[in-house]
Amino acid sequence: MPFIENGPVTIHYEEAGDGFPLLVLPGGGLNSTIQGLADHAFNPLEVFSDSYRVVTLDIRNANTGGSEGPLDIERTWDAFTDDQLALLEQLGIDKFMVLGFCIGGPMIWNLIKRVADRVVAGVLVHPSGFISSHPDVFVDLNTEGWAPGFMKHRPDITEAMIEEYLDNMYTKRSDFVFTVDRDFVRNCQTPVLILPDDIPPHPYLTAMETALLAPKAQVSLYPWKENDRKIALALNHIRSFMAVNTPD
């Protein structure tokens, strides 16, 4: 199990294949891990390693993951982006494509905001976003599914700290995709491919709004996870999108 150290942060990562770098961000909220990719509709480590250098990592402080570090209450989303960029730096990767599931959607927008000159294209697979019909869904899911396990092995973390962390990450940003605003997406020149879902944590309306705003956006078929044939069609779209945007 390869690890890198970045100051007080330990990052567990894996990579497979050769070629142009593809950073993969697993889904699963604050419990997103490499291991969880096996339960996704497809596993990029297996699907794309024939053509790309696929690099992925456990999100910091996931309960079953190997990445650990401070609970950065003031820099919630940026702390994750710091980890991703630190990993790429230590692996000697400059320009890259990125594919993210679920929470990886807002993370991709944050990467583009931070290092737009390095992100050549992004694939957002059932991305997370805000929907007014379920304004507290992310706080509720992480309070129940992540916080208890995290506090169990981190006795320095209190419920008040968790509440403030989730408040800063989601409640105070309760609009659109959390990490950027509509004007940013409207002016974004990075090509993006969006594979929508339609459940409260992955709202269809928000995903489609980003697709309609972003000037270089494409959208996959919907629904795309119903059966193996539709997943295969979606994968064909991803492959063609990445091939067109892979630098020579």
C-alpha cells in the first residue's frame, strides 16, 4: 500500500497503467476510499489503465481509508484539493485529466479553480450538488455515517468541531456545487463531461445546470446506470471524450 507524507498529512494512493495521467476521485462522501471504487458502476483503475496512468487516493480521514490528517475546519474543500495536488507533485505529474464520482464533482470544480492550467478535462460522474428540496442531506449523511467512526479513533475531535466542519463545508455553501458559483462555471474553458444521476445527494437538476452553463460541457445519456449495456455506452462516451482531450 503506497503512501506519501505531506506535512502532517498521510495520503494512501494507488496507481495503475501507463499513459497520460488520469486522477480518479472516489465517491462516498467523507468515507470515499479506493476500496469503494469496487462498488461503483465501474472501476477506473480497471477500465482505463489500459490507456492512461490512473492515480487515485483515499479522501483524508475516511473511516476505512489510509489517508489521515488534521480536520481542517476553516479550509474544508481546499484541504482535500491540497492532498490531491500534493500527491500529483510527488508523483511528478503536471498536467492531468480528472474523473470524480459523487463528492468528486465539487472537488473537480475546485481543482479547476485552483489549477485550471493543469486540468485538461474533467469527467463528473453522478456529481454531488445542492438541491433545495433536501438542503441538509449532506450534513445528515455525514453526521450519521462518518462522524461517529471518525470521532471514535480521533478522541481529540468533538461533536462541536464536527458540527462546525460540516457547517463550513455544506451549510454555509448551500447553493449549486459548493466549491464554485455559477459565474465560474459559465466562464470555465475546461472541457467537462457530466454523467447525471437523480437522487438527493446527486441532484439531476444541479448536474444539468452545470452542463448548460459550462461552455465546453458534454452530457452522457440518462439514466446510464440501469444495466450493463447503458454503462458500456457511457464508458464509450467517456473514452471518446478523454481521447479527444488528451494532449498529443
